[in-house]
Amino acid sequence: MNVTTFRKDIFNCLNKLEDGSPLRITNKDSSYIVMNEKDYSALQETIYLLQDSAVREAIMTPSEEMEWIDESEFPWNKRPDGD
């Protein structure tokens, strides 16, 4: 979405962020990602945790109790058009 469109409909655009999908806003020189605060905080927490090698190892090492799931079902792996 270009910045002009975002500016004209900012209220509705921000409401769309509630489903957890970030919004990409572009202008002629660059692009920006807008996300809701809850998702931003979760992203920051993930980055913080992964900086600690012991935590990263614990997270990345599978345990015997883990149930494997199909990654294609994750919302971030789905295209906005539902495919």
C-alpha cells in the first residue's frame, strides 16, 4: 500500500492490524512495516531470548514430547489471498 492510500484511510488500516498481519507501506524511496504493539512486543521478546545461546539452544532442540505440526498452517506462511 502506498503512503497516500494509508494516510487517506489510516483508521481502517490500523484496525486491520488487529488480526496480527503487519502492513507494508511504501513511498518512492523506501518501505515501512506497521504492526500492532502486541505483535511488536512479541517480536522484541523473541529477539531478546534468541540472543542468549543457552535459551536459543533450549528452544531449538526438539524434545521427545514435541508434536510436529505442518508449518504451512502458520499464519505467516499463508498468503493474504488465502492460498
